[in-house]
Amino acid sequence: MVAAIVPLNPVQGVQTAIHCVTDADVRGGGHHERCGPARPSPDALDETAAARPWERARERLDGLSPLTSPDRAALARRAAPHLHSPAPHRRCACMAEPGTKRPRPTAGLRHVALHACNFDAALAFYRDIMGMAIEWQPDDDNCYLTSGTDNLALHRATGSPDAAGQRLDHIGFVVDRMDDVDDWHAFLSGRGVPIVHAPKTHRDGARSCYCTDPDGTTVQIIYHPPLSRE
């Protein structure tokens, strides 16, 4: 009997990685497949085989002369010319020196801070309409809210938010089902919240709608399959 090999599509394939990052019960050092612990193959436990590629790479590198900074820059330009445009806004100091070890992965982008000219109205919007809970309000000019896995800071603006030079396009609330987007659209419309874009299904299978908060910040309600908990 020959077993059929069924490949996973990109959405299915990334589920195990998302599970390992977001599930607090997952411990490091294990092997996981299809969002659950699995027994690795004997080849995966072969330490001699695992060390072989590193030894070969070290042998090849030992035979090379050290690269000077100009050498590194030239190699980088040939490898990724689109990242080395002469336009000033495309050059980033954080990409200047290769070889810096990246710290351990972050837990995700889960914090947003907004300057609110209409502070009280903004607080009521995120608390009463979006359903966020107040986590901490140290004074009348600052408030921190959460949906359980995120954190939104509202700071009363003393001047024009544009003076800070920020370039925020929108913030988004993730929902678990595609139909939830339409339910939120109907709810927000019924509460008189300005709608920017009605629900729409995107090319990647996501679905979303957009509204604005009392300060004009664009807020997206989005169903994104890789982040769905259902």
C-alpha cells in the first residue's frame, strides 16, 4: 500500500508555527506537527548529521579572506539591489552592519498608543463600543485598555497630533469568523459610527471593514485566516 502525500497550503502550513508562538502551554525544545507534539524521526535526532553542515560551512569560511566594509556593502548590493536605492528614505541604519544576532522573537505587535484630541469620546468609543476593558487609568489624561491579549494607550493631546510627525495608517481588531466582520459592520453602523469602507473579502482570503474613532483614526475590523482561533 502506498500512502498519498498531501501537501499543505501556506495557511495550513503556518498554523503549527503560530500555535507554538501563541500557546502558553508549549515548551521549547520539542517537536511539533499539525499544532501538536510529535515524535521526531531518527534522522532528526542524529547529532553527527546535524553538525556536518556547520563543519562544512566553517571549512569553506576558513579559506576565505576577511571581508572589509566596502566588500560587505558590494556583496549586499549585488544580493539585494532593491534594498539599496539611493533614495534617502530607503536607507536604514538598522540594516547597515550584517552579522548582528537577532534577539529572541517578540510576542507580536500588540500595543498601540494614540494621541486623542477628543479624549473622553475616544475612551468611550474603545470601552463602550469596541468592548475593551480599562486596565489602568493613572489620571484624567491617560488610559490603558485591553481586549485580553493587547494593550491600547490613550493620551490626551495637548496640541495637534500631526505635530509629532507620525504616519499611522490604521489600527485593526482581529475577529475569528468571516461573518463577524459583517456583524460588526451592522453594529457600528447602528451606533452611528462613521464607516469608511463596507465589508470586503480580499485576495488573500481575509475580510474586513473600516470605521473611524472620534479622533478620525481609521479602525479596521478584520478576519485574517492565519490568526483565526476557529
